[in-house]
Amino acid sequence: MEEELSGVVPCSSLAVESVIRVGTAGALWGFCSAPYDGRKKGLTGIAQASYVTKSVGKFGFQCGLVAGVFTMTRCGLQRYRRQNDWTNSLIAGAVAGAAVAARTRSWTQWNSKLGEQSDPDFLAPTIIFVAPV
């Protein structure tokens, strides 16, 4: 059914739908796993409830972020290339992975390492070319 709708429905609508669906699944995952993790850390009462609430939000946001970036990138590439093949999913997965990595990265550590680099090509952009099969 996605094949039929992908040409008609805007990419933003598909992205919002995937954010809601996968974000909800991530929130449910956080709701199921957080009490166990909280008890493992020795939390009880209000502290455990606060930990569960924060975990639900964190898991829901991260899963929704991955789903939205993946769906938007895949849909945009599909419309730009006018092809529905594995290459769109491959590139979209790499972009979504980069978004998660950028969100979970310690930027103070990154900034301190940038000051240590003396190589001018350290920040040179890397171009990845995927040839159509």
C-alpha cells in the first residue's frame, strides 16, 4: 500500500505519520524498560517515577527522530531520483544514523579535539557516491 501512496501523499505527511507511530512505540518501550532500570539503580518512589518519565520521553523522542529523518530522507530521495530501490533506504539509514550520533555526541569533547587538530584536511567534506545499479 505504501507504493501506491508514496507518489500522492507529501513526504512531510509520511514523516509525521512515522514519527507518531515509531515515537509511540519508543515511548512504550521506555515505559516497559525504565522501571526495571530504575530499580536496578536503587531508585524508589518519586525518584523512580521521575526516572520513568524521563526515560519515556527520551526513548520516544529518539525513536521518533530516527523514524522522521529516515522517512523524510527516503521519500525525498525517491522523488528526486524517481526510483524506488534499496539505495534510497541505504542513504536514508546513514542520514538517520548520523542524526542519532550527532544527538548523542558529547560536543564539549568534540570541540576540544577540534582545537588539537593541525591537519587542514581534517574538516574537509567527504563525498560519498553511490552508483545506481
